[in-house]
Amino acid sequence: MSTVNVHEAKTHFSRLLEQVHAGEQVIIAKNGKPYARLCPLEAPPRRQPGLLEGTVGEEFFEPLPEEELEAWEG
């Protein structure tokens, strides 16, 4: 983990992003006081279809009544 001041972070932002992408954390400090941390994002969990039980009935695909359509469309 490295600490850089705001001016250096603005000047070398692309380089810092490369370090973070490689797995390192970077602390950004202002007047020697830590203000923010740059850290790599975790990959989002992979979606797996079919985790919920049950089925969708045919009524789901029927057109909505006029009153409900008006409520949705304002």
C-alpha cells in the first residue's frame, strides 16, 4: 500500500490506476492526512439463471387492463 498526496495523485492518476488494477491499494492524502483509498473492484458475482423456484403463469403475458396502463403511463 502506498500513500500519495493530492497533487501527485492528480499528476500521475493513470499510473496509480495501473497500480490499483494490479491489486495494490493507494491512499490519497491531503496535508499528510489520509482522505481516500483507491482499491481494486471485486468482480461482480456471476448470475446463474434458475435459482428461484416456480413458474410464470400465462396471465403474466396477458395485456394489462386500461386502468392499470393509465396508472403506469400517468
